[in-house]
Amino acid sequence: MTDAQRTDWTLDEVRTLFELPLLDLVRRAGRVHEQFHDADVVHVNQLLSIKTGACPEDCGYCSQSVHNDTGVKPEPLMAVDEVVRTAKRARAQGVTRFCMGAAWRDVRDNAQFERVLDMVSQVNGLGLEVCATLGMLTADQARRLEEAGLYAYNHNLDTSPEYYDSVITTRTYQDRLDTIDNLRTTGITVCCGGIIGMGESVADRISFLHRLATLDPHPESVPINVLSRVPGTPLEDAADVEIDETVRMIAVARVLMPTSVVRIAAGRHLMSFSDQALCFLAGANSIFTSERNMMLTETTPCADHASDRSLLATMGLRARVLEPSDQ
Ligand code: SAM
Ligand code: SF4
């Protein structure tokens, strides 16, 4: 951990940052960004849903929960070859991190987990950073994923501890923290962030950022999602999130967690060119892209490779290239 990774932020300090005038905050975040990162470089990730739908959890935002009538067709765990073919296509498009998501509550020690371990090992063999998001894990399962070559694991806190059970009741905040602790018994890097636009208050956003920034060490990667409102979920009619709210979240995350990669994730497809430029100026340095305008399932939209290449080129940004030493 470097001095830059302060994990003793107080709630008052986070609130003071959060309440700065917007462009003052963006300039401050921009300075931190330039100090710790090459501000011209953007990490490009692709997400693949390897097992879709029929999830027993009741996350109020999610198209894949059995509790939500969203019309998502459940799909069994994909075959290893199909995943590897998709990863090869992603690599050919300049993607450096390939993330595999499963609509599971938790990982079970069964043949499906063995298949996921095989996917991890083969995608790692392609020279990509491999990430997975499979729900809750034990320390032993984390160790097995690490041995298979997993580089990162995504496990979001999603919102503040105070607001959590307004969105999800089938697990607790502590369950999420326990999985992060289990990951920290290995060398796997942690990707942990959340969602805005679920009806949370400003105090919840401040508390959520405070929880992330007091994780010790900080998550190496922090995705900031804007709720994608899915018809049939309890949050289908949630209020719009204005761009200043997203930019503020990104900028505060950047100042609090200077060395982390801050990712603009769900909701980017709704942002204009200038909205996204503001996000990059506020310290975002990673995006999710896709093959066919879809991120996780047919109901979570995402920008595609061609439009993202042109976006980065117009802004004069470069997609990160993996060096052998990054692996
Ligand atoms: N089941 C695993 C879990 O919950 O950790 C992994 C998959 S889950 C779909 C991964 C993340 O996607 C969630 O933690 C949530 O932050 C994000 N997500 C899911 N649906 C979303 C939506 N409609 N809008 C924004 N973000 C969403
Ligand atoms: Fe299941 Fe993950 Fe969706 Fe929650 S977010 S319902 S755990 S797939």
C-alpha cells in the first residue's frame, strides 16, 4: 500500500469532498488522476454472461433475478469452447480484460465450478486479464480461482450499508464484505463498486463511497454503474440520474482512491460524447465495451467496439495495451 491509499477517510471528509462545487471537484480529481495514472490511457473491458437468469437473489435492479418478471430467458452455463471463442474475438478488438459473469448467489463446489476454472485457465492462456463475477465465494474457492489464473474478481457493495436492504434482502452487506475478505487471502485483485439511481439519498452515496475508500487495501478497480432500468424490476420507474451526479461520484472516487482504476460501467450507452469526456476528466479510466450493444443480458445495453474505438480516437485517448509485465 502506498501513502496515496489512505484508508482512514472520515465520513465528514468524504462529505466535504462530495459537496465541493462540481468543476472545482473535477479539477481536483483531474490532478490526482494525472499524478497516479497516464490520463491518456483507458482500460477496455468486455463482459460476457456465462450463465444467464434464474438467479435466486432478489436484487431489485437485476434482470436476472427469479423474483423479477423481466422476460430474460434463463441459459445454462456456457460451454468452455464458446467462451474461449468470444474471448479471442474480444482480444482481436483490443480488449485487455475479459470478465465472465454468472447469475449465481454463490459458488458451489461442483462440476460447474470446475468448468469455470477451465474457462479461467484458457482465457488467461490467451494473454487477457481474466475477471469473474460469480457471487459469494469461500477462501478455498478464491484460492482455486487464483491457481487457475484469475486476475480479478468483481463483487460490488452496490450502495450504502444503510440503504442495502431496501434493494436486496436475500443477503447482507456483511456477506459481501466477507467475500472480499476471502479474496484478500489470495493475490486476486478486487473490483468493487456499485450503482447510483436506485432511489438512494445523497447521504447514502457519501456513505457508500466512504465504505469503498475505507476498505483496506482499496479495491484495485471501482466500477460506477448508473442504474439501467429494467422493466419488470422494482426499480423500473426509478428517477433519471443526471450527468452531474455521475461525474461527482467518479470524481470523489478518484480523489479517495487515487491508484484504483475507476470504471464507467452500466449506463454509459445513454451518455453523450461530452458527458463521457467529463467522466474521463473527472478521473474515469476504464470502460466496458461489447460485441453487440449488450452488456450482461439482453436487457443491459452497452456501447459496441466500433463506436468506442471512434470515441477514444476523437478524444485523443488510447486503449491500454497489456505488457507482459502487467500479467
Ligand atoms: N451474481 C453476481 C453478483 O451479484 O455479484 C454477478 C453478476 S451481477 C449481474 C454484477 C453486477 O452488475 C451487480 O453487482 C450490479 O452492480 C451490476 N448490475 C446488474 N444489473 C444492473 C442494472 N440493471 N443496472 C446497473 N448495474 C447493474
Ligand atoms: Fe443474481 Fe447477481 Fe442479479 Fe443479484 S445482481 S439477482 S446476485 S445475478
